[in-house]
Amino acid sequence: MGAQFGRLIYNGQRVKITFELNGKAAALEIEPRETLAEVLRARCGLTGVKLSCESQVCGSCTVLVEGLPVSSCTYLAYEVRDKRVTTIEGLADAKGRLHPLQQAFIDQFAFQCGFCTPGMILAGKALLDENARASEEEIIAYMSGNLCRCTGYLAILRAIQQAGAELRGEPATSGDGAKP
Amino acid sequence: MSTANEFAVVNHSVPRADGVAKVTGSAVYTSDITLERMAWAKLLRSPFAHAKILSIDASEARRQPGVIDVLMGSDLGAIHPYYGHAVKDHPLLAIGKVRYVGEPVAAVIAESELGAQEALEKIRVEYEELTPVLDVDSTLAPNATLVHGMDYIGGAFRGFDDFPGGKKNVCQAVHVEWGDVDAAFAAAAHVVEGEFYFPMIYAYAMEPYVAVADYDARGQLTVHSSAQHPFMVRHDLAEVFDLPLNSVRVIVPFVGGGYGSKSYTKIEPLTAACSWKVSRPVKLQLSVDEAFLTTRSDDACVRIRTAVDSDGKLVAKQALIHLNTGAYAENSPMVCRKAANRIVGPYRFPNVRIDCLAIYTNTVPASSYRGLGAAQITFPVESQMDELAHKIGCEPQEFRLRNLAHSGESIHPGLRPIDADVPGDIRLADEVLRANGALAPKHGRSVCCSASDAGAHPVTLAMVQVHSDGSVSVMSGSTEIGQGSHTVLMQIAAEEMGIPLEKVRLVGSDTAVTLFERSTGASRTTTLMGRAVMEACREAIAQCKAMAEELLGAPASEFVEERGAIRHGKERLSWPEIIERYFQMEGCSIIGRAYLRRAGPLKSVPIFWEIGVVGVEIVLDEETGKISLDTLVTVGDVGLAINPAMTESQDLGAATMGLGVGLFEELIYDGQQLMNGTMLEYRVPRFSDLARRIELKLVQNRDGVGPYGAKGGGEGSLNPIGACLANALYQATGARVRRLPLTPERVWKALQERRTPAPAAQPQPSGGSNTPAAKTRA
């Protein structure tokens, strides 16, 4: 019974999908059951996608689909057909210049082990793309789906604020000391 | 306290060396490593806490498409399948018996990860259930079932000769005693006594355990792993497979967090055995759910009493600590020893008697967790300091200051005297909290401290290569686990060699290339590896000077040393110029090396005392029992911060981890079964738990044995948080909770049960009796 049911939902068939990956056209044959994280890591070599909780809790596998953050650990690759996917590898510009958020994470010491960092930066990008003037409270609320076990979050908050200021064309704020 | 900056590179917050790699996704972790012909392993785990394995039938699993082979305990006769650095009690797969729910029973090795996973359900295992022992009390009962019931031999560590063996459920017993405790309690003016419980914790390193092993046809075993201690892993692998050390190579790339949970050997022997079985490279990637079933912290029940004389001076402490160590010893014998040492705290005690037992149960094995026993015992110690202060009518900070050991004073007979200014640290944290002004209703404050004999055993070897083009390679066996050690070690090399930081590169942990370093843990890296790199640079410079004597035909006494060079008369020769002229060859390099051992300035242990000083102000929602953090202050008494921004970041990270233990985190067993072993059910601190105000203070008195007077940090700020929260809750409400975490439910219940009125009637707790804040509060 179980095996029959298994055949019902998956008969070994592969599906061809096309999508835009980090600004370039991509075409892949996938199994319908494969997650976006599996496909990006194993098939596309984009190991900046980090897998941790695999249950949509930690945010380490966050990538952007049509500019919005998704947990690629539980998001079927099939869902990205004809859509735009951005991973951490696609954030620096064509000349290799870091995105303001990437630079801000370095400037503010906003990571230690770095395992949450790609997801953290991409979630921050989605926020700032939507609202470069996000307040501290808005940043905290928006980012609460991304876990970090090393830093205690303050430096990440500072980094997102620094990048926000830069994207708005304002002078960078100082990163040291307490939360105001 | 502040250091007029005499340094060119160290003591500056230079950007992290791993920055670009980590923000662009190009940093390689073990989970990102794929080898040619690599197969995948997946594990079948025990559904029972204690059972005999009667039979395993893997024939159907072996027939599944893509399955290469199945490994089980009965295949391990040709190797030494029990490992463990303290005691070799841990089979790499269950042999004849399982000892906890989740213990690996068989490994499927297949062409793909999914194929291996799918074949697991085709394995048939027949068990005969045995009575499990699941908690400490039933485990210690007479005639309790034995978790092991067989004898084992010691592992790589010396010092565990007193291991009681498997004939009892006591894995390790440590006794610490001095003075006359019974007489002191009999004569004491006041005594407080209580029982405290510190929960089982899952460290949640975001990268779960992972290893890639290749046991090749030449008999060379190469293992890439997320291990904190590559050389300890190499030792265990050499023993399991009976290989010489030169045939085992352990490589550790970037590690996605550890916090103690990746110390010592974990899945490496099993992964290597899979590779040995199928003669191909094999990758074993655990999920986080499986990591929950691999290592946790020892939970601790602490029965403790403390006495003061009529002057409010501490006179005696007695404690019985029961650590629930789970099914295998792992590093719990060391946790046991450290908890017994650290429960004294940074205080003067003339009379002490401590008994600490690490006890086997049929639960997930416990091992190191950030702080190594200190978090477990600082909660009772510092809770009881406040209880005693209130009992004798003294303000808690005043009571602490009266009893704290000052720099140079001994707190432990035979150990290194305190090498930190703990009273000054406490005052600093207190000042920060007082700046908040009058204490508002439902707010509470507390400053607590801890002292840990840190650094572990000092055996650290390092080398630097000085190249003739002026660049330098630092070869270090310390693992970059996020703490920033690579950056710090490169800063030290740049400082010593007189070159810009950009000219330094670091070659990281690879046992075939880098020299022996015992471990990366116990906050030791800056102190020990930092000092080794400094000494290795100085040795390379000494070689350069000897070469210059020959080149210039002049004694070194005539040289004037400058930054990165010597001057002799009008001639200035930099280190790389000397090397090139000496060898008459471009592209040449020399090696400077340092071998640190327990001798000279490192003779006295601990290598340093790691002090944790933390202050909190909490806000309580009395309706729900929810505690939030208003203010957090950490004080890092680190001697000299090689990279101040990274040091502060470590302190905040440790404190935040402590906040998790204090408020949310606890592994819960229901019978044999771990009930909340997933991140859906295990709550760790989030962005929204950020304190309103955060102050990260560094105290830099250059009083350590590390380079330039540095000492380690990164664990201390975790230890006091539980007691800080409990003491602040007491100040806010008069309710005393002796069990962590302080969940809303637990706090709410305590509020309902509290008998004492709010502490308006109590002696003035933290906040100070002479401050406007305290007066308003009273």
C-alpha cells in the first residue's frame, strides 16, 4: 500500500524547468520532489545556500524568489519555474563589488561562524529593497525568522542599518556602543 | 584600563580575515565538500532506550537500487570499534545492545543521500527490550540496571585513572575538599541551603555534524570534518583503525558553530568505517534532528549550602552535584572535574567540600557545552550569593565585593592565583546598570560573576613561514569556528614580523600540515596559539639575525632592531632581504617554530582564570510570567583584546546563548523519548529577544600569560546569566526560582506560590542602597 502510494506521488519522472538564476537564464531537469535548496547546492554548485533546521525555522537557507525571501529547504524547486532566483552568490555586482549589505556585515563584524550569514544578508536585502527606511523595530520584526547562534544579533542590526543608510545615500552611522 | 595604543596591528579592530568569503557564500564548510566517487551514508537509529539487538537483517536494504553496502556492529570485529578520549566506552555503531533512543544501529552506504535514506526502512532489526534507567535518582538506586556493565579502558587523556569503570552507573566521581567543613558549618552565623536544577541543553550549532572520509587503497585515511579538535580526532581514528599517526589526516575547513558540541570525536570513526567498508570516499551529513540525538549538555542537580560568619564573610561551602551524562562518557568526566572546581567561584572560602558525580543514563550522551560545567554550577552559586546577602541584610554587590578574591589571591589551593580584577569588573557592570536610574516597577537588576579554570592542558605547537618576498604564512592547528582565531593569529604575526596584515596568510587545521594543537576550546586559542605564533615569529627573527651576522660579518649586539628589520651602521636589512641574501635565491622561505608545553610561565594551571561578569535589568510581565531583557552589560576581563570588536562580539554571543538557557531552552524527556528534539520545538534566542540597551565593556589590564598579556574569553559571559535572571526576578517580585529556564509558565507559577511580600520589606538588593534608583525602589 505504502509503495503504491509512493508511486502515485512520484514515478521517477523528471520535469524540465527554466528560471532566472542570479541574473542568468537557467534550465534544469529536476525531480518534482526536489527542494530548491537541494537543486541549488547539488546541481548548481551554489553552496552558499546553507541547510540547517530544514523546517523553516532558522532562515539559514533563505534565498530570494522574485525578490522575496523563501526557505529553500522546504520550497520545491518546481515552484521557481519562470521566476527570478537570487542567492548570496548573485549579490555582488558584475565587477565583483560587494553589495552594501555584504560590506556592512564585514564592517560591523556581523557574523562569526558565518553559517547563517548568506540567509541573513538575503533576508536583509529583501527588507531594504522593500523599505530602505526600515526602523529598528521594523528590522527586528522582519529579521526574527533568521537565527544566529554566534553574535547575539546586535551587530547584524547595525549592519542592516548601515546598509540602509548607504542605500538612502546618507552618511554611515557609527557601529559601536549600545543600542540607542 | 585603557591602553595607549603602542601596537601597530594588535589591539585594533581590523576586519575579519574570513569576511569576504563568508559574506559571498564562498567560504567552504565540510558540508560543501564533495569528493570524486563519493558515496553517502545514512543512519538507522534505535527506537529503544535500552535493548539487546537480537538480529539485524539488511538483505533487502542491500538489494535496493543504488545501495552499495550496509554497515552494522557485527562488521566491526576487524577494527577497534570503541572510542572515547576519556574512556573508550562508545562503539561507533551499537554492538549487541543499544543504550539510548537515537543511537546509530546501522549505516546504509549508497550512491545518493536519498537512496541511502530510503533503504533505511528496509532494514529489519529484532530487539529485546531491557529496563532503561532514565534519571539520576533511579540510576543510583541499589540494584539499578547497569547502562554499561562491562569494563573499558582509558582513552587519550591522562588523569582519568580514577575512572570507576562500567560496573557502576557512575561514570566519573570528583571530590574536592579543603579546611574543616563540618566545623565551619557548625560555627557559622548564617547558612543557606537549596537544590537547583540546570536543564539539558542542545547547543544548536547551525551546521550539523558532518564528515567526509576517504580510507584509500594506500591505507591512508583522510577525514574532512566539522570537528573542533582535529588532533584529538586523529588520535582516536588512529586507535580505531590501528594506523600510525602519519596515515591519518584530519582536515577542518570553516566550522558552522560548535560551542563545545563539536569538541572531541563524534561521527568521524563511523564515517571512516563506512569508507573502509566500501573502499570509497563516504560523506555522512547529519540533520539537525539527528544532531539533537548526538550530543547535549549534562543537566545538573546541585544540592548546595553556603555559610557566612557574623561579619558577613564566607566561611564554608558544601555541594553535591549530580550530572546526568547520558549513555556515553564523551567529555563528561572533564565536565565533572570542571564543575567541581568552578563551583567555588571567584571567592575566598576557607572550607570547601564538593562531590561531583557524572552518571550514566539511557539518554542522549552529554558532553562539553560552552563553559564546560560552569553554567551548570554558576546558577546555584550566584543565586545563593544573593540569598545569603538578603539573609544577613547586606546589599548583594557589597556582599560579593566583601568576599571576592583580588588579583594575585588564591581561591583554590595549588592552582594559579586569580589573574583578573573581579571586584573592578563587578563595579563596572554595576555602574552601567545604575545609569538606568530609578528602578521601575516590575523591573529587577542583578550582576553576577563566575571564575573558570580555563585553557585546558597547554600543549600547543605552531610554525610560521617567512618568505623572501616579505609575506608570511602562519601554520596553525587551531580551528576557525567563528571565534575569529584566524584573524587574531594573523594580527599577532603581522605585529611581530613588522609587516602589514595583508602580507599574512593562515594555513588552517590540517593534521598533515599544521603542528599539533591539543584542542580548540576552553577559550584557549588566543592565549596559547596566540603565544605560540608570537614565539614562532620571534624564533624566525632570531634566525634572521644569525644569518645577518654572517652576511654583515658583525655580531648581533651591533644591530639596532627596527620594525621588521635590523640596522647596522648605514645598512638596513629587512627580514625577507636577509633571507634572500643568505640563500642567494628568490622564492625561498624559513620556518620559525614554537613548542608550548606545561613549563615556564605555563607551568601553573589553569593557564588563566576566565572571568564572567554580566549585569542584567529585566522587565517582567506579571500577567503572563514573561521576562524580557531591558539591559545587558558584559565585562570581558581579557588582559588585552587582540581585536576588540571581535572580543565584544564573543561576549555578546555567549551572553545571548546564556539568555536562551535562562529563558527558553530545555530538552525534555517523556519516558525514553526526547520530546522536543527539533528546531520547531526547541526555542533559541531570536532577534526579537535583543535587549533595549546593550553595553559591552572590556577590561584590559594585560594580566594574562598570553601574547602581550592577553587572556581568553568567549565563554565567561554565558555562565552568570541564569543567576542574573533569577536574582533580578527575585528583586522584582520576591519570588525565588531554583530551576532553569525561567519560562513564563514557571515564573507565573512561582508568582502564584510566592509567600513573601515584594522586596520592599527585604534588605536592598542589587541596585545599591545609596543610589536614587534604590531609594525610589524602596
